[in-house]
Amino acid sequence: MIVALLLIIGIAYLIVIKPRKVKSEYQPYFAQMNAALRAQRGGASAGIIDLDRLDNNMAVVRKTLGNDFKLRIVTKSLPSIELLRYLMDKGNTNRLMLFSEPFIGEVLSNFNPDSVDVLLGKPIPVDAFVRLTEKKGWTTVNWLVDTKQRLNEYIAIAKQKDTLVKLSLEIDVGLHRGGFETPAELGEAVEIIKQNNRYVRLTGLMGYDGHVPFVPFYINKERTIKKAFVKVQNLYTAFVDELKKHYDAQYISTLTFNSGGTHTYFYYPAFKSITPVNDIAMGSGFVCPAQFPELLALGHQPALFLSSPVLKKIETSKLPHAEKLSPLVNFWDPNLKVSYYMLGGGWPGEPVAPAGLKKNYFWDENDLGYSNLLPNQAILSSSDENNLNVGDFVFSHAWEGDGMLAFKQIELYRQPKIVGEWDTYKGGN
């Protein structure tokens, strides 16, 4: 009796959890994009930026920040010179944040150095600094310094070249990823700068608040995040107060106090009465990648997609080494019945179109081949109710803005057609 009951319960459970058949088809937005790509990029993988959505996202950011904060565009998440030019124009800003030696060189080579305000988002080794001093306009950069040792190294180079170097100091406002930890330490660095004012000049502070959204052990997450955000502003204020001991109000008013990011930029206007920050960094939010779902509620729209055409469509799913079990697999999960092999794939993103596609967990236990960074035939599956054919494109929503580096060019889309392309940056880190 017990055995029979357990058997009935087991069968009932299997019936409940058995996947139901799902129709796979393009949403109207992606159907148009697919048609545009087939006409323009047939037979080739492509990254796509929706310019209408990009414009919308910039408008949301500008409206949110208003006139109280300067906008600084983070280049790491937007690795294309032409994309940077476009966003600088749309956002009415000349401020960039750079992170790597090659991209610093690329920006100095492609922009009039006197027309852009460049701040580093991380310090670079003194050897890299020396190499970059060979670039035109290198003295216009606000170089970032995080320790007294690095400060003295940069001063030595400035003396050697007998020139004035602009420096911003990195402060630790809770992320604990380096920088001056206390106002007293900052004060010591400032005195070194003042003693060498023929060669170095302080232009501001950079205190990244990237830890704020990831508060642990919360009950009310939003309230806890705001509490962490306020703590950051209090810490930042303490560092600015230290500067007031060394410089007059006029000089302080010229300094750049940078913070913020895609996860936190929207908090600053609400707390403008308590923050000394006047310069907000922003990168990925302009293309609204999948790692930032909170942006959707603010009005941002996904604008960056990574795609690959279907190379093969197999109407029945056969498993290597287990061909006789394939009918059972197809019966159990009808959404694995049809297999699609993409020309490339495995892009750093989440498949979003056509709807109803799924990863085949029998075929690819490594999550679409992400353990292989260059899969040559990524696989997805669907039910036999579908409208995806060979030559059609499968779209992934990029996890991060720098996912566009999977491609040499990015196609520019304005509904309903491709209107151009931009080169991506290939300089490395």
C-alpha cells in the first residue's frame, strides 16, 4: 500500500514538473531587427546598438542628474571612439573616465586633448605613465594617485621632464579597493603636492561607491542601500573637509569630486544636500546591459545586442552516445526537440530572441559553451512550434557594455533598418 502510494505521488510529481511545450517565435521588435540584419549582415555574426534606445537612455540620465552634477562618460564600458563622440555630443559633456594605457593613448590620439577632460578610473604603473608621456596632450590628463609612494614616483617624472602634471587623489569611501584610507593620510599627500607645486597640481578626488548596491544581510534592501549610500557621502565629506585645511574656498570650488556609477547615479540628485560629489561617472547604463535590471524601472531600455545567424537547424535532437534515448528526452522536454547551431555564439549575454529558445542541458553542460571563449557552433533548442530558420539571427542581451568587444564593428540600428556601423576598440587592457 505504501509503495503504491509513493509510486502515485512520484508519478504525480513528474507530471507536475514535466516541461510544457512553448512556442518559439520572434517578438515584433526583434523580428524587424532580424529582417534588417538579414538584409545587411546575412551570414555574419553582429553586435547591434539601437540608436533610438541609446538616445532615450542618455535623455533619462541627463534628466535625472539635472544641472547639479557634471556627467563623465566611462570608456571601459563603451569601447568605441565613435560611440564616445556620439554620447559626448548627445550628453553635452567633454568628460571621460579612462582605465588602461592603450585606451588612454587611443583617446589622446583621436581627440583634441585640450577639448576633453580626462580622469583616470584607476592608477596606472609609473612605467606606463612614462610611456604615455610620449603622447601629445598627456599633461591635460588628470592622473590618478592612490598612495604616497606612487605620488612621489609621479613627482620624480614631472621633475625629470620639468613640467606640471595634474593629479587626482583616489580615496577609499568604503569599497576598500585602495586609495587613501583616512583624511589624515590624504592630508599628508596634499602637503607633498603643495611642496612640489611647480611640478604637480591637485585637481580633485575620486572615490568610487561601487560597493553600495551590494549590501549584505538586509531586511529592507532599498533602505539599507540608502543607508550605505549616505555613509559614503559622509566619508567623502570628511576627505573634502580635510582639503579645506590646506586650500582656500576659491581653490576648493575648482576641484572635481568624482564618484557614482550606473548602479548608483540616480541616488545623487535625491541626496544632493549632503554630498560633496559634483562629477558622476556613467558607462554601461547608456546601453542598459542585462547586469543592470534596476535601470528598467527608471526608463532605460536595452540598447546593445549580440547576435549570430543560425547555421544549422536539426529537426530532431539526437544525443551522442545515447541516440536510443533521444525520443525519451524529446518526450520529457518537448522544448528540446529542435536544435539550432549558430555560426558563432557563446557571446557574453543572455539569449532573448526568439522567445521560447532554451539551452540544451543534455548537449551543453557548460552553459552555452562559455567555458570555451570562442565556441564555433553554440547550440540552442526549441519546440517544433517555431519560426526560426537557417539564416535567421539569435539575439543575446549583453551582460555588460564591453560585451561589444566580441565584434570588430557594431551595427547601428534605427528601427526598422541598419543605418551604419562603428569600429570597436581593440587596444587591450
